[in-house]
Amino acid sequence: MKLKDARHLSAKAQEALRYRVVNAVESGMSKSEAARVFNVSRTAVHNWTKVVASSGATSLKARKRGPRASSRLLPHQAATAVRLMEQKCPDALGLPLGLTH
């Protein structure tokens, strides 16, 4: 049987694991022992305790994962990019290869 690491857990389960690890370290468990007990890396334990010390426990909350829902370009920038791609040759725009439809 292949063991799964914490990356395969749901976002809520990962959040709960982070809280449990930090609470264990704050209760006196060493970071190395916490890493071993909870099956996470020592670096992760160190980073979680460090972020809690600087930003508080709310920094361990799960966040939305995945790509952004919106474009990174402003609407006028997107329109300009589309217009340039439709009107110009890729070589004229300095692109290394041709664009296909």
C-alpha cells in the first residue's frame, strides 16, 4: 500500500492538520517530533509556526486553490492583444512561432 502525503488531502483537512501541528509545537513538542508524528516535512512545520508567530493563527486557514477566475489583463489590454494578433503577422510582433486558430 502506497502512503499518501498531506498534499492529497482536501483543503479543509490540510487546514486542520496545520492547526494540529502548530498546537502540538506550541504545547511543547519539538518541530522534528511533530514532523515525524504528523507525517509532514520539518520545513512545513517551521514555516507554519513562523507564519503563526508573525501573522496569527488565521494565516493557516485554507484558501481558494486553482487559477484565478478572471483575466489578469484589463479589458482594454485584452482587446488590444486580440486585435494585434488578428491584424499582424507573429514575426512582426516578435513572437517566436505562429499562432493557430
